[in-house]
Amino acid sequence: MIEFEAEVRFAVPRRGEGQGGVERVSATLRSEARILALFGRSGSGKSTVVNMLAGLVRPTRGHIVIDGETWFDAALGVDTPIERRGVGYVFQDGLLFPHLNVGENLRYGARRAVRREVSATLGFDAVVDLLGLRPLLARVPASLSGGERQRVAIGRALLSQPRLLLMDEPLASLDNARRGEILRLIEAVRDEFRVRIVYVSHSVGEVTRLADEVAVMNDGCTIACADTETVFNRDDLRPYTGRFEGGVLLEATATRCDERLAMTHYRFDGGELVAPGTDTAPGARVRIRIRARDVAIALTRPSGLSIRNVLPATVAAIDDRGGAIVEVRLSLAGGGHALLARITRAALDELQLAPGLPVFALIKAIAFDRRSLGFTA
Amino acid sequence: MLSNDEFAIIALSLRVAAASVVLSVPLALGCAWLLARRSFHGKTLFDALVHLPLVLPPVVIGYALLVLFGRQGVLGAALADCCGITLAFRWTGAALAAAVMGFPLMVRAMRLSIEAVSPRLEAAARTLGASRWRVFWTVTLPLSLPGVVVGVLLAFARSLGEFGATITFVSNIPGETQTLPLAIYSLTQSPGGDAAILRLCAVSVALALMALAASEWINRRATRQQRGGGS
């Protein structure tokens, strides 16, 4: 359980991450989530919150209680030193020790574990194998690629046997291929090692894929803290969550794999979806993000079509803010699940869409790739 | 080539310089770390105090040492009483004078190299459970080591050349406090010492060049290592 209610004021307005920092960061978090995401744009104070959790930034007031243990309390004068908090911190740029090789980096934090007499639930071999670090053990950090560096950083943090794993934009310095690889590893870490993670990101894709709960930050304040589906489907949060990538989140269960076609069927309480790939075992729970721009609308069930997902729905509302593009909110026939479709004004006029009109939502199966499927255990 | 007396002078000089460096390294490291990493009241004054030997006339430093550490001096008497250490007119006193004069140089080099270590790396070490003390030994010091060694070499070279403070504090006693510069000075005061002067000057130049070459070599090696030239 994370109970965080703290604030820090900077005497001098400090430049946050990137441009436009804030003078005051204040956050209220209560979460039991396995992965809690801090989400917001650059400079919104996400990193400062994580640094307060780690003890790198001292709050001006407030309290931080993790699993019933007080790490900081301004009123009581409690401020547990960084090294005794039991956090593992994966920094944006890895921050490996350049004078130690990979193996020595990994073992650096092991000492605390011994001193704190926590049973090493995260064994050296298990972590090394999961993260694929064995071939790298004798290398020096300067010779590693960005993705390798980040894998080592995650391993190093895990091997210090943290109670809380903090990850501050761990994918920021990686290219797209590496991002997918590290995301899969983070999911594996969550499932294999049962460690609680606080994940900082400004990417909708990463957050919806990984997080159980999301705290949305804006201008140095938390403006919402709830489970991921709620946060990303809440209309009043759209300005913060969906400005560039509007969409909805669905929780679904894999029902069957078609090996020949290499497709997997997913069932959710509103219908069925198919997506390419067969690496999801039947019965696994996944979270699917459907971006508004991937959804098309038809008035009749189309035939002779390559699009695999055709879902009956009703037009619920039309969000018309002028311009060439409008957003249509659809209510799926099955269970009232909502979908967003982004279409052109020309299409809106031609189809004469209006609330209450029965339609079909069309979603290309290839719109879901590994990046929009998040696995929840 | 060199006479036995001259060898003795060189040996004494090296011993004094080595002792002065050994004496000041821990203290200089501490001061450098404080100046690089901590902010506290009176830091500017502390900084000025550390740098004082650099700007004061060496004679003044020598005189201050004489007043403090002489046989009748406050600290000198206390040291003699408790540990039986006498500094006045002894080679140990020469080492102290050289240490004080070389101290600012040593602190400066160390401070710069500690400042060049990313505080974020140190923060990362602390999140991994290392105390401040352990962070210093396992991260800060290893990463700033080239600069620290350069500071030591600079101070060593400076100690070899120390003259004013030494002659004021411990005088110019052959076999006890007569280091290379003092020996050269004595030779210039007596007729017919030209050849000996030249020999000792050559030795001074050689020692200084060796120290500079060593520090340059360490610097290059460190730069290469940080660019990531293999394991």
C-alpha cells in the first residue's frame, strides 16, 4: 500500500524534465496497484514525486507511508535515509557505474539485502536469466547498447531486493524495437517476482499497457488517481490523457488461438476481437487499447472486406469541435462498452450520423500489435 | 657522478616530500569532498582558509608554523608531551611545512575531479543501499581517482621545491632539514660550488619532469577509459 501525501516547494523555480518546470509539486496517491503509473507531460512533476518516494528530494510537508512503514513525516520529523528505504530506482539513462563491469554493477546493491536480512526472493541467477544478462556479465557499461544498459539497470535495481521498484521513463532513451523488448521484460518482472512498481511515463501506450492504476499529473499536482481503465475512459481527463491519441481501453480474455492463421481471439463483455499473434495463452487477461483513429464506421454490415473486427454499435454522441475531423462515441451492442472513432467531417455528413443511429464499428486486426496489448496477470 | 652527500640530500628531499603527501592526502580528500559536495555556513571562509598558503608569502607560513609548532609553541609543546614528536628543526617539520604549502594544490585538483563525478551516480548508489561513506569509497573515489592522483603528484612536486616556509620553520640543517632547494641555496652562498649547483638543479628538473609526465599519463589513461576502450 502506497500512501503518499506530500508537497515540495522549490525556493528557485527549477527546470523540471525538459522545459517549463514548476515551483511546487504536490501529490496525493493511495494505491495498492502492482504497477502504479505516474502519467503526465514533461515538467508536470512526475519525476519529483518519484524522487520524494526514493528520498532524493525532501518534501516540505506531508507524509509518505509504504506498507504501514513511515518513510517520511514532516510533522513527526521522520525522514528515513535513502539507503534504508528499500527502493530500487531505474533511471531514464540507466546510470550504471562506469568503473564496474556488468556483474559488479548487478551485485552492488546485494549488500543491503544481506544487511537487512531479507530473504533473497530475487536470486542472482533468476534475475540474470530473466533479463538475459548472462552474456554481458564481464562487459563494461560503456560497451553496452542502450537496451542492454537498461536491462542491466533493471537487474541491478531488482537485486537490491527492493520493496518498491521505481522506474523513471526507463524507455525514454531507446528506439522503438528496444522499447517493446524492455516492456515485455517489465511485464515479466512484474509476474515473476511480484515486486511493486511505480512507473513514470508520458506515453499513453506504455501506461495503458503496463499500469493497473494511474495517477495523472499536471502542473505539479495529481489531478486523478484511479485504475487505468477508469482514467483513460474518463471524459473530463481527455485533455490530459488523449489529446494526441484518443482511444478507449478494453479488458479482454484470450479465448482461442488459430495456429494456421496465426491469430488470437479475445472475448470482452461486448463482443469478440481478433488480433494477430499467437503468443497469448487462452485464458490470459489482456488490456487492449483501441485508438480512435483505428476505428471506422459503416451503416450496414459490410461484405467483401479485409477488416476482421466488425462490431455492432450505436452512435452515442458526436464530439464536433469544428475542423475536418470529428470524434464519434459509439456504444457497443453487447455490454454498453464505449468506443471512440475519429472520422472526417465529410464522412459524418455523408453517413448522416446522429445519436441513436445503429452502425457497425470496423477495426483492422492489425491495429492491435504488441504495443497495444497489455497483459494483466 | 653524484657524491654521497648529494645522494643523501636527494633521499631526504624525497622522504620529506613523500611524508608531506602521506600526511595531507586524507585531510585534503575530506576538504575536497566537503567543498565539492556539501553546502554549509562559512564555506567561503573555509575555502579561503584552504587556499591561504597559495597566496601568503611562504615566510609567513613558516613563521606561523614556528609559533604554533616550535618547542615553546602551543601545539608543539602538546605534541612533544603526548606523543614525543618534535617538529622544530627536524625533517618531520620540513614535511609539515611542505604539506601545508602543497595542500591547496592537492585540494584543488581533488575537488575538481570530485565535482566531475555525477551526483546522480552517487544518488543511484544510495538507492541501492549504500551509505554516504560507502558511496564515497565505491563510487566517488574510484571515479575521481585520476584527478586525485594528479593532485597528489602536484603536491609531491611542489613539496620537492618548498623553500621559504621550510627554511623559516626548521632552518637549513645539513642531514636533517637540508632538502634540494635549501642545498642549492647554501651552495650559491659559498664559492666554487657551480658544478654541484648544476648537478642538483639537473636532478630537480628531472624529478619535476617525471612527476608531470606521470600525471599526464594518468590523465590520458583515464580519458581513454571513460570513452569506453574495452574492459
